[in-house]
Amino acid sequence: MAKRIPAFDAVPQRQVHALGTADLPPGTVALAKFLIGKVLVRDGVDGRLTGRIVETEAYPPGDEACHARSGRTARNASLFLAHGHVYVYRAYGISMMLNISSEAEGNGAGVLIRAVEPLSGIDVMRRRRGIDDVYRLTKGPGCLAQAFDIDLSLDGAPYAAGDALWLADDGCGTPKIGRSVRIGITRNAEKPWRFFLRGNRWVSGPAKLNNGP
């Protein structure tokens, strides 16, 4: 039997705070860490989907693994927007990847949202993913994007309440955050810029990385 998960919408509204740009810390690594434990909200044609962010990766200015490393292009322009904007790209011609711009206007950098723990809209996520196993729905960036219907039409939009994507703090408390090197890259692969919610079953990646500091 699939695990029952408390619905985000059942949390008393006085405890839910929509996060605006002013709430997000400046700086890519700081933002990647800050997002752990926060809630990603997707409002769309199938209603509201929510998930707790449990894994992120930082791609700061000057990072050889960052898409902004060679300058601004039509494809990566959203990375150069002021922090708090959506950057979506297609990886390997297959999977969408959801990011958030993380620096001042004109300074290309971002945070990849790698995984969330689903909180509400789980039946919709199951239908989109074509699977029933709740632990596989949003584990990894491609799975997350499919479950949350992330596509290129969202690229460049702000994360703002009232828009299709926004961020919230539901008062869940201080998360126990781990960190490791990043996953699936070759440039600057040794940088410890991946953050995750320790002990969470939706965190992706090998176990040896998820048991670190």
C-alpha cells in the first residue's frame, strides 16, 4: 500500500508563508541550502501540486559546470535574471530540468532543484509519471519535472504566488541538511555544492553521497 502523506493544503494557512524575492538569500550556494525544506508549489490545469524540496545543487558564477560559463545566450538567458526566476532546460534532449536564478541581474548562476517529497496532488503526479510508487514520483530532477508538468513555457517567469510556480515555507521546522559533491557532471565535480534533507527517501543519488556530512 502506498504511503499516506499529509496534504500541504491541510496545513493551517497561518503557518504557510509564500516566499518572495526578498525572502531568498543572495548568493547561489546560500540559496541552494536555504531551499532545503521549503515547498515548491505548481498551480496548473490539474489543480495545485506541492512538494517539499529535499535536494538541490548550486551552480555559482564562474563555475565551469554552470550553463552561464560562456556568457548569455537565448537558451540560458534566464540564468542572468535577478535571483528568483525560473530557468528550465532540456537535458540530453529528453528530460526537463527545473532551476532558479540565484544572483544579481546580469550575473549568470542558478540552483538546480533535484528532488522533492510530494505533499499534495499525488494522484496527478502518478498519472503523469505512469507509476504508482510514491517514492519514485519526484526522486531526481527529470522525474520531478515530469510529475510537476515543468516545460519550457515556464522559463523566465518569476517564482511568485499567483503565478504557475512559487515557493513557500510551511513552518516544518529547521531541516537537517547534508551536503556532498554534485552528481552527473565532469567539470568541477569535486565541489561540495549539493545539499539534501538527511534521511529523506526522495533524495536521489548513491547512498555513499547521502551519508556524508
